[in-house]
Amino acid sequence: MNIVLRKSSILATGTIFITLFLIGCSGKPSFGQDINGKFVYSSIRGEKTGTYVWEDGKEKPILMGRYSSPIWLSSGSKIACGVEGRFAKRNDNGILITDEKGSELEFIKTDSVPLNLSISKNDLKIAYSGHAKEDISVTKIMVFDISKRMNIKVFESPKKSYITQASISPDGGKVIFEMSPQNGEKIELYLIDTDGSNLKLLFAGKTPAWLPDSKHIIFLSNKIEPHKESLVDLGYFYKYNIETGELIKLRPCTRWIDYLRVSQDGKYIYYTTLAFGGTGKMVYVSALDGEGKEVQVTKPVLNGRNYSQDYNPDWFQGS
């Protein structure tokens, strides 16, 4: 990839300071044959939904049906995804563990349908969000502790508020999540410990993602101050240090993106974005802190009048 990285300067802490880098993605996106590693993602193709693996420029389906938020386990040979029992010919909701061909290895039962899966380093904890079983107007964040074989409730939203994305830190200590009223007037970012303590409102923003050091997050915002205006335009990428409070304004966002994540090596961001007049959605990669071309990873698949809608990508670069 033709990507150049640029280091940012470190500013004093105490008050929030901002450094601005006007970095854009130039040139026509190229398909990702030169991308190392492999992706797993969900995709809507016409009336069908499936889970796909992309590697070496080729795509293959591994699961057909409504399996949500597929993620790689640390070995890169196993995949976890959420299962809504009624759509998967099962009696229970849960987390399905498969090999990379889609063969079932384990099923972890959960009360709610697991959405927005993320996993800590060394596969110690899996975090997910979902509607409360007893009241669907409430959403909650749960963590499955793999060593204890136990589901732990981390946070429950107020009624008529919706947790749309949540991500556990690589060290397994915290969860960053976005929450908004069901009318969508504003989206705000919150930070909480995985034991349910130290809830903190951070900013107005969306699509939060962790860097590998578990100290920094990346997110999108056009209005940083919480409880202000809604997100009405594309805004900027920001980098925030949860320990020092340093906030760095990285670059403008030139696309409407979803499912933002950071690569294992911390050098790139990847996400899905609309294409073909909003009838398709593809996976893209670009540099975190630098100039260079945006690389389109997945190719559009035409289904009738619409193109494929790829979402919830997870990138395994290698061990």
C-alpha cells in the first residue's frame, strides 16, 4: 500500500489539547491484493446474509444465515460470532466458535443476542452488547470470562437508549462504547471498567476503536462536547489518551463510515463505507496517521439492483 506515516507531537497534559493534521486519502482506491493477513466479515447479498473470509484477494463464504459480528481469535484459525437462535435453527442465543471453514467447535449460551463482539488479547474475555431479555427498550454490555466460563453484566442502558457499538480493550480491563437515544438525536462515547465500575462520559462521537496499547482510542466526531448537537456531518478522526486526557485531531473523514477498527500493529484503520450511490458497502483500509491511498479490500457483488453490503470486518494480520 502506498501509505506514508507521520508521527504526531506530544503536548502538555492537564487540559485537553488538540493537534491538527490535515491528512487526506488521494487517488483512486485499489483492491487489496497487497494486504497482508485475512479478513472476516458479515455481508448482505440480496435477501441472504452470510459470513465471509477474505484472504489473498479471494473471498469464500463460511456461514450462511444471520450470524453477527464475526471476530478472529488470537490464533487466526478460529472465529467467534453472535447467534440469534430463532434464525439459526437453535433453541438458544449465544456465541458460536468455529474454525475458519465455519465448522462448529463450541457454543456459548447467552440470554441476549450477542452483537458488536470484541475480544481481549490472548482470548481471555469476549465483550458484546444486546437487548435485555426482560425489556427490549434496554440494551446492555456483557463480558464472557473464558477462564471462569461466566457471563458478567458490565452496563445496562437507561430505557429508550441504545448501545450501538462496544469494544473491549486489548488488556481486557475496559470497554469503550457508543450510546444514543432511540430517536438518534446524539451519539456519545462512554468508558467503563469491565467489572462495571468507573463509568465515564467522554465525548460526542461514534465508532470508537482501541489501539493495541489499551491506552488510546480512535473515534469520529464533528462535535466533541457531549450533550450538544447531533452528528450532522462527517467530522474528523480523533485519537484520545484515556490516561492523560490528551486529544489529537488527526484528519478529516471524507466518507460516511461504520465499524471502525485499528489493525493489530496499530498502523492502519479499517472500516466499511457506502459505495455505488448507497446501494453497496465495502471494506476499506487506510493509514492511521499519514498520507496515502485508501485501499478497497472487498469487491462489490451485484444482487439484482443492489450491491453487497459488507459490515463488521475483523482483520487478522498474523501472529
